[in-house]
Amino acid sequence: MQEQRISRWYFGGMASCGAACCTHPLDLIKVLLQTQQEVKTRMVGMAVHVVRSDGVMALYSGLSASVCRQLTYSMTRFGIYETVRDMMGSGTNKPIPFYQKVLLAAFGGFVGGFVGTPADMVNVRMQNDVKLPSELRRNYAHALDGLFRVWREEGMRKLFSGATMASSRGALVTVGQLSCYDQAKQLVVGTGVMTDNIVTHFLASLIAGGCATILCQPLDVLKTRLMNSKGEYGGVVHCLLDTAKLGPKAFYKGLVPAGIRLIPQTVLTFMFLEQLRAHFGIRVIPST
């Protein structure tokens, strides 16, 4: 009989950091595409432009902020979701219903999105610096420098600029990733054709990544615009209306690069998470 293990609360954050390091260039391209006022450059063209202008290492601009974001945002949402899910299911030894997974993921993602807003804003700014003229760049040395300078120069409130969008997006992407991954994995294993192995993890995370991309893209566009703004938006509604003037497609600007980034990131996150759980997770002693 295969030994059962459950994740430790911080495994999700660790797995997300590993995935973020692998997919960061795609995240940077996505941010640059979303902050265009008009569609001037496509994904490959933007990547070539960045490399020609600033070199290959420019594709990793803001990596420290990206890791900082995962240590706040993802560690919080995974910690809440997995801890509470395991507690709810421990009494019956059965998976909790899908609607409970959705509600739990939404709550975890909302809290995680709020907690991760400061690091997320610095991440967006550091990535967007690449396409700005040298005199307009913020030139944060690293994530902590960015957080300190925003707090000192713009105030504490600015650190949570776009928190509503970030929290709402966090709820949607967590529903798409965590609850859909759990349900897809449960259904695949339940067919009896496949066991709980790395192929199952890959298929379930692929489905979850697609769901998360479609659910969160409109909010992701608004969140990026709000966080990168220099005061031109009066709030979420103003940003929404301004983006709507560009047409419905504006809300799905960067959908392909977002999917190309989020789907591999989701796959890598859950592959890393499952390996951490299998090798370093808490052993479950079956009740007799």
C-alpha cells in the first residue's frame, strides 16, 4: 500500500517560487504587452526588442520581486487552502465537495492577493522599467529596495494600490488553479485508468492552468494598469471604463502570453508541490 503524505503549509510557496524562476521571462513579456496603450508589438517582437535593447538578462528584470510575491501571495493562499481542506477531509477520509473547494480557494486567493499586493506592485514596476526611457526608470535595486522606496516616496497607501484588483484576481486564479487541480486529479484517478503519479499531476495541472488563465485575464489586465499607473486613474471603475474604450479585446490583451506563462507555471508549481509532498510531507497514519 502506497504511503500517504500531506503537504506542509509552506510547500505551496516554495513550489511557486521554483515555478516563478522558470517562467519569469514570460511574465515580464506579459506585463509589457498589457501596459501598451495600443497594440504595437506582439509577444515575440516584444521579447526581441527587450533583448536587443538591454540584453538577455533584462528578461529577468524584477525576479527578486517575483520571488517575494510568491513568498507572500502564494504561500498565504496555498497555506489557507491546503491546511483547511486537509482539516475538513480528515474526519471522513473523503475529498470535500467541489463547491467547498471553490469557496475555500476563493477565500484563500482573496487573502493571499491582498497580502501579496505590495510585492506584486513592485514586481510590475520593475518589469515595466525595461521599456521606459532611462530618465523615467524607477531603477529599484531589488524587491526590498522597491518596497522601501514606495513607502518612503509615495506613502503606505500606495503599497496597496490595486489591492482590490489583486485580491479579486487572486480569488479567481486560485479557484482556477487549486480547486480545479484537485477536482481534475480526483476525477482522473477515479476513472481507475491512471494512478496518482506524475502523468496524472501533469494532466490535472494542465487543465487547471487553462481554467485559471480564462478566469483571471480581464482582472489581470486591470490590475497591471492600476499598479503601473502614475496617478492617472481615479480608481478601479475609472480604470475599467478607460480600458473599455479600447474595446472588449482590451480585457484579453496578452491572453496568449498570459496562457503561455500561467499554464507552464501552474504545471511546474503542482509538479514541484507533489514532489515536495511525496518526499517531505507529513506522514498520514491510517486509522484502524
